[in-house]
Amino acid sequence: MIGALRASTKLRTVALLGIPSAITLCIGLVASHTEAAEPDATPPSQANQYLPPISDLMIATIQPRHRRLWQAAQEKNWAFAAYELGNLRAAFKRLGEAYPTEHDIPFPDMISSVTEQPLEEINTAIEAKDEVGFTKAYADLTTACNACHQALNYGVVVIRTPSGKSDSDQDFTTTEP
Ligand code: HEC
């Protein structure tokens, strides 16, 4: 008697559990069917894309172009200097687009406020093939690099005009910010 009751309760439980499981299974099948219908149709969301940090972008996109621009002018290769100046400008633009704010400051505005004038002066010097003008404008650009580093508390990063001894544009000998 008790055994029969237990058995029927068990049966009912199975039946009750069975309905939701069947529904879940159906939903599952529908869901997997929907997914299967659009294989890889949706591009990866913005959140899944890797955005390198500013320091990586500086090393990868800004620093080498700053150095190569100098090198081109030393070789009086004005065509390449013009090309690399364009690349440097575009790299700064992309940086600002990738990081709209930094330290609560609009980063694109900060970039343009310090770099726009020296970049324009460099452009003028390149067009005129003016070595003296280039040297001055390049020094101003380098000052702009350091002005931003200092303003954002990265004064340890000291950029310089590459010297004859080394073509590096980074002064690793200065330890004070
Ligand atoms: C508008 C601001 C700004 C300007 C302009 C700027 N930088 Fe930077 N730079 C930064 C910031 C911020 C960092 C530090 C990022 C970090 O470590 O998170 C940095 C870091 C660097 C680093 C160190 C990266 C590392 O990992 O060691 C180098 C090299 C560098 N900048 C080169 C330059 C050069 C060259 C210029 C000029 C042509 C320049 N930067 C102009 C903001 C700027």
C-alpha cells in the first residue's frame, strides 16, 4: 500500500518534472537551431576587441615615427619625411579616437593642443626643405611629447631629439621626471 503510493507519487513527480524538462528541451533545441541558422553571422562585439593600452600605442605607433621623421630629415629625404609626418599625424588621431578621455581630460583635445602647432611647423619646413626650420620645429614637437607626459604624471618618459651617437629618441639617462 505504502509502496504503491510511493510508486505513484514518484510517477507523478516524473510526469511533472517531465513537462518542464520537455519545454526546456524544446527551447534549447529552438535556441540551438536559431544559432545554427546564422553561423558566425554577427561580428564580434566591440567589447571583445583588443584595444592596446596607450603605452603600447606610444611604442608601436608614435615613437618609431617620431624617430624616423628625424632620420628622414637628416638624410634630406623630404619626400619620406612628408610621408612619415602624415603617418604620425594619423597615429595621433587614431590614439585620440581610441581613448576619448584620459585622466578625465578629453585626450584628443590634449593631443591637438600640444602637437598641432609643431606638426604644422614641421610640415612647413619639409615643404620648404628647410633644415634649420625642421630642427627647431622637431625640437618643439619633442617638447610637446614631454609636456603631455609630465602633465599626465608620466614624467619618467623622456623623449629627445635623437643624437649622432644613437638614433634613439628616448633619453634613458635622465632619471628625474
Ligand atoms: C597628449 C598626451 C601625449 C602626447 C602628446 C605624447 N604622449 Fe607619449 N605617452 C602619453 C601617456 C599618457 C603615456 C603613458 C601611458 C601609460 O603608461 O599608461 C605615454 C607614454 C609614452 C612612452 C612610453 C611607453 C612605454 O611603455 O615605455 C613613449 C616612448 C612615448 N609616450 C612616446 C611619445 C612621443 C615620441 C611623443 C611625441 C611625438 C609622445 N609620446 C607624445 C601621452 C602622450
